[in-house]
Amino acid sequence: MIHYPYWSCYDGLGQKYCDCSHEKYAIRTLELHEGEGFTYKRIDAPKPLPPVIIDVDAQKEGELPGQQGLPSANKLSHQEAQERLHDDIRQQLEESKLAELDIDGEYQDWLY
């Protein structure tokens, strides 16, 4: 768990060198690296976002004609739901057509 505030020390290139629990430790780190361009910065807890109320009620206005909702899956048993899914997949799949290879190694019938 992160405890705020804390202090981050950065090297001369601006890359994070370490985090310190107290400002005095960050200052000591800078003293140990004097002349190397080290800096430190206080990190405070993030500010909480203001509460936003979002209305998520379903509205029937604006639906396309003939649009239907999803079927109620909780009325099906696990076995029935799985079989229904497999039936839907089977209906979508078609038997693939094979291309024949002739003697010279050329494809005769590309079906794409």
C-alpha cells in the first residue's frame, strides 16, 4: 500500500532514481549525489474524482424496427446453452473447398 505523501528522486537525466518516505531522506540522496543534477519532487495522494451520476436505464425509444433483445440465457441449463452455441457455430460453418495441385506444382482451382 502506498503511503502519501512521498518524495521521488530523479537523476540528472530525469529518470526516477528512488522513492523516499520522508523529505529528509530525499535531501540526503541529493547530498550523496551532489553535482550530478539530482532533483526530488513531493508526490501527494491523487485527488478523488467528483461523483458523477450516470443514468443507465434502458430506453426503448430509438430501437431499429425488428430489433430483438438477447435471449434469456439464464433460463437455459448449462448443457442446453452449450449445445445451442455449438448449433449456431455449426450453422455458420461451411465445408471448405480444396484446391487441387497439378503435377507441375501449380494450383488449378483457386476458390478465392
